Amino acid sequence: MYRFLNYINRKWNNTVFLFHDLATKTRIGWLVKLSIWAHDKAVWQLPERLQLIGGVPVYQLRLERELEIARHQAEYWNSYAGELQEQIFNMPEQNEEIETEPELLLNANS
């Protein structure tokens, strides 16, 4: 039923758009005004729960996209955390070198 409803909706709106395009190409004033009115008033928008894209409800496609974005963000932050962890593991080697230098300076000053 939803497919049929989407088909009728698409054909109706395409007809209104075609009428508007043809009217603007003719440049007949009253016909252009009528086509603008029809474009504004006669375009039929289905509620989101009834809209289908390729036979799949729009809300399902939106949820799949949000899941894909969340998965990508999780992979990014996991990779970023791994890089930070590697930097932390490499830091003690640098800190030991920095810490030993002041000790040498203190021993030299004594």
C-alpha cells in the first residue's frame, strides 16, 4: 500500500513540476502565476512515516545512517585513544632523560 501511495505522490508532484516548468517557458503571465500557485499549493508531501526510498522507509534509512556515523565516530575515537596511549608509553623514556639532567646539574653545582 505504501509503495502505491508513494507512486501516486511522486507522479502527482512530477505533473505539478512539469506544468510549472512548461508555464515558465511559455512566459504567459497568468499561466505562470497559476503554475506558481499550483507549485505552492498543490504539491503533496507525504508524512515521513509513509515515505519510501527504494522500498525502504525513510526513518529506517535515517536510523541506518545515524548508526553508520556512530560506528565511524567510535572507530575514530578508538584510533585516537590508541595513538594517545602510544604517546603515553613513549613519554616515560623522555621523562627519565629530562629528570636525570637536573640531577647531573645539581651534582655538578655541589
